[in-house]
Amino acid sequence: MIKDYVKSVKGTDFPKFFDKNTTQDELDNWMNVFYKYRGNLLTGGICVKEFLPLKF
């Protein structure tokens, strides 16, 4: 999951996660989209979280 320190970009077409099949170019393009969504609201940092499947 990618978000800035305060908010994610929920409710948009931004992918919920990236996997090992994502190329660097694809990630770069999506990060440009992320910056456009957050715009001036970006708080100065990006948080990248690893997806971990949890047991119920």
C-alpha cells in the first residue's frame, strides 16, 4: 500500500497494491498519478507498506 503520511487515495482508480510483476516504469507512472491525486495535500512523505495476508 502506498500513501502519504496522512492520507491514502481511496476511492480512486489507483491500485490497492503492487506485486512483484509490477515493472519500475509502471510504478513510476502510478506514482505520478498518486502525486496528482494528493497535489498540495501531500504532507512531505510517502509511506509504503508491505501487504501481509492475515489469518482470521
